Amino acid sequence: MKKLIIAVFFVIISITNVYSTHIVGGNLSYEYMGKVGTNYRYKITFQTFLDCTSPFWLNGFPETSLDIGVYQGVSNPVSNLPFITFITLPLIDSNSIVPVPVSGCVVGVGVCMYQATYEGFVDLPLSFQGYHLFYDRCCRNGSTINLLNPGNQGLAFHAYIAPSLVNNSSPVFTDVPVPFVCVNDTVSILNSAIDPDGDLLLFSFVAPYQGFGSGTNPAPPLPNPLSWPIPTVVYANATFNQNAPFGTGGFAFINGATGLTQYMSPTTGAFVVAVEIREFRNGNLIGITRRDIQILVVNCPPNPAPNLSNTGGSGVTQYTINECDNLSFPLTFTDSNGDSLTLVASGQIFDPNFITPPATINTPVVGDSIVTSNFNWTAPCGSAQPLPYLFTVSVTDNGCPPKTTNEVYEITVDPPTPPSIINGTMVVCPNGTAIYTTPTIPGFTFNWTVNGGVINSGQGSNSINVTWGNSGTGTVTVNALNGCGCPSTIIDTNVTILAAPFANAGNDTTICLGDSVQLGGSPTGPGGSTFTWTPVAGLSSTTVANPFAFPSSTTTYIVTVDNGICPTTDTVTVFVGSALINAGNDTTMCVGNSVQLNATGGVSYSWTPITGLSNPNIANPIASPISTTTYVVFVTDALNCSGTDSVTVTVVSPPIITINNDTTICDGACVQLNATGGTTYSWSPTTG
């Protein structure tokens, strides 16, 4: 009886342990759905994987719903996170994941996982820190080799939501964990993930979370607050860690850019690993999610996995093309055992809702010993992006057990080559013209845009002629168009339309002969400008803003104001009055005679003295002085300038002539005549 009691007790303990150690992995993700009022709505999805070999349904698994905690905090917290709310996620789908059956092969028979999917929505208020999602449940498979007391260690699932204004959705794992792998065999697992926002994803191994549950408390309440950091698993010994999940002699590798992992375990049994995805946008961490999985390692007969062929270029998995380029290459895999092969490819690049036109490939493709397909894609305009397009190819043989080789292909699409520089005059004058050029790119045309000016000619070429408008700032932009018309990024340059200097020579003015006047307005400039006046005659300086002018006659002066770029001119006329006042030449007359005076250069005249003048107020009076007189004329010209000039009228008396007395001579005789009183004499008649 005592032995029977002990045996029964042992059975009860074993069953309890099996029931409580059914969870083997899962992952938590979210999708941004948009604003609802002032809140931000997210769809939360949780996938969990259960061990089919455990009768988990006896304990109510999968649960019909479960609660996810929401906490507020930055991406890398340094302290506990405050509880915000919780979300109840209903079960929406569940199914078994079993190995692909192969006739006559019993390896892996009975090994499977059960996948349960939960989904729900939550509306969260604006947060500039972000939110953390958390779910905790115990316990792990009690046979897990790389953990200490695994049946008492739980699983915790976490994801970080970026600050609300980032509007981000987490990457989504698209593949499911494999039920088992073979001992001493290097296998690949995709860990494929698609990010709906096209952000940079970095994959890495991390230590799985243990959480806060235990065998005695398998479903702890959501913590309030969430202790940070979340506790991680305790490994069985120092030979195991996140990067060496299989211990001494094992191998684990992950491609940080694609998530493709390779494992090799020298020991059979169950091992836990975790893969974390950190999501970056513009260099900033905006999201964190992870997958926790159990890898079951079993004994298998030899069966080499298919190999990617290196012939015909099919061994290349990374390509770089340009928009508008066509990329075509073969996908060829071989199997050294001669097994039948099935090739399947997947990725967003084949989805017309994601990219148009999509890439094409014929899958699934089946072949004996060798399987081949062909990838073909013409990258459309606008398809360039910093991150490569990824698609996966999985080739599975029909060996015992079936082996799968996974390859991740990366296609980087570069944008059309942009112009490198814009050359031309960057400081111009209002309404001036200038030429702008960019180096030629073979096979490309150029699209120019000008703000603040008008393109006169050259659109489509690498050189344009532009007429600029008024002062201010203009811009010249250009991008290149490849042969398909795909536009490159735009480059631009600012052009300063320099304000023309204000040239003001001043108002036209009138001065009288001998006076001076200061030229130039106030101000004439601006400062830093140079000044040049012409003509130079009659100026105090030709290089200052406001020189003095004293011309001898009416003169038009020109000032040129130059700021080093845009010279501007203005003119001023200085009218000079009384420049031609003239009373006439001095003259002589005999007493009793008269002479007409003639003054010029004015519009009004006044003569002094008035003695002997016919009219002292005209330009040409008749003068009849009785003695020598100097007449002074006061002249006012049309410009109201006045001046004087003088003329002397010399009055002389007639000479007193004396001739000797009359006399008589004989014919043929002569007699001398004598006259006095003069200086010159003229006799008449001249005969005799």
C-alpha cells in the first residue's frame, strides 16, 4: 500500500508538471490604426506556441482571452514603468504546426506545436515617451536543456510602441517556428519579418525573458508598476548564453540585416532562444519586438540539405540596381541525394499592393535533384529606398526527414543620379540675366525650376538662361531624369538678387555764374558703394556722394553708384545764368553825333547814366553823349541771374582846318597849299 501511494503521488506530480509546462514561445506585435478623437488606436496581436505533446487543453489552454498590460516610458527605461491600462485580447485563431509528412519516414512523427493567435484594439492618449506592452505566463517546457529548473521559469513577452506622433507599426514575423531540427546538422531558420513602414530593422540574439511567474504562481497579475529591467531566464550553466544557446560545440548565427539564423546543436533535446528586432527611423530607435522560441533537436538519419547553386550567377543573393533597370537572375538549387525539391519564394516585392509593377517568379517549383526558377523585376520610378528589398526562397527536399534551405535575397534600388552642383552667378542685379549650369550626366535630361525669375531658354538641358526680377532671394532647383523619366532628388541653390544701389544726383538746379551748388541727394548710396561723377570740370571731387559744382556754363553731371555688382546712374543739370552778358565794344564818335549801344545776354536791361540815352531800359539804346561817357548796363537774364558790363563812348570834337590864302599863278606854274588842324588830309579835286 505504501508503494502504491508513492506511485500515485509520482504520477500526480508528473501530470501537474506536464500541464504547467506547455508554453514554448511566442511574439507580441502592434499596428497603428490612426487617430480616434484625441487618442491613438493600435491593433495588438499576440501569437503563442504550445507544445502539442502536452495535453494543455486539460488546463484550459489555449485560453479564450488574455490580458496585455500597457505601460508608459521611453525606449530604454532606467526605472520602473507606470501602469496605464490593460487590453483583453480574445482568441481569434488556432492551429497545429506539424512536420511535412514524407512517406516511410517516422523521424519527427508526433512532434508538433500549436499556434494560438489573440488580437484586440486599444486607444491610447498622446505620449511623447511611448508605451510598453507586457504579458507574463509560466511555465516553460520542463525538459529544456539550456535552462536551470526550466519547469519553474516563465515566459514574458514585450514590445515597445514609439511616441504617438511617430505613427509606427511594429515589424511582423511572417514565418512560423520549425517543429524540430536534426542533431549535428546546421539548419537555417528565416525569422522573416516585414515592416509596413519600411524602417531599418536590426536583428539580434537576446536572452529570453523569464518574467515574474513561477510554478506556484503560473499566471501572476499584471505588475503595477512594471519592474525594469524585465527578468531574463537563468541558464543551466556558464556554457549556455543568448549567443550560445546549444552550449559547448554548438553554433548559432544571425544576420543582423535579414534575421536569417543558422543553428547547429551537438545534443538532442529542447533549447530556448530569443530574437529581438530593433526598429530605426532616421537613426532613431522607434520600436522593439521579439520572438521567443523553443528549438527541439532530435536524432535524424543523414540527409544533406539542398544547396544553392553557384553556377550561372544564381549563387548571388545581393544585387544593386537603379530605378528603371531590369533585374533578372536564376534561382537554382541542387540536392546531392537526388531528392525531389520544392522551391517557394515570398516577400513584399511580389505584392502589387506594395510595389507596381511587382517582381515575378514561378513558385512553387518542383524538380528532381535540381530545381530552378527565374526572378524578374523592372524597378519602377520611385522605388529607390535606403533599405534593400528582401525576399526569401525556401527549398525543401523530400528526404527523411525533409530538409529546408533558406536564402534571403537583398535588392538595393538606387535613385537616379542627381546633379552634383549648380554653377552660375549667385549674386545678381534686379532684372539682370545669368546662366546656370550643372554637369552633364549621360542619358539624362534636366528639369529646372526658378523662383524669383523667368527661364528664358535651356529647359531640359544642363544649362539655362534666367532673367531675374526685383530684389530679394531667388532659388534655382534642378533634378535629373533618367531615360525612363524617373526623377532624381532635387538640388537647389539660393541666388541673391541684390538691391540696386540708390543713385540720386539731386534735383536740377540753377546757379549764377561764379556760384557753386552741392550735388547728390540724401542719401545716395547705400554705404559701401563707390561714386563716380562725370564730367570732371567744375567739380570739387568726382568720387564722393555730394561734391560741390561750380561750372562756368550750363552742365549735365552724371553720377554712377556701384555696390560692386550693380552700377546705377542718375543725372543732374546745373543751369548757369549770366554767362554771356556783354555791353558791347567801346566806341568813338564825334560830338553831336550818336551811336547805338548793343548789350546781350539778358531779358531786361538798365543803363546808367541815363544822360544821352534814348531809352535806358532796352538792350540797344541810342547814345548821344556830349562828352566821353562810360555806360554801365545791369542785365538780368532768363534765369534771374544779374550782372553788369560797361562800354565807353569816346566823344571827340571835329578839327579846325586852316588853309593858306587864295593866290594866283600863271599857267604852268605851281603853288604850295598849306592846311593845318588835322592829322590826316584828303584833297579834292585831285586834278592839277
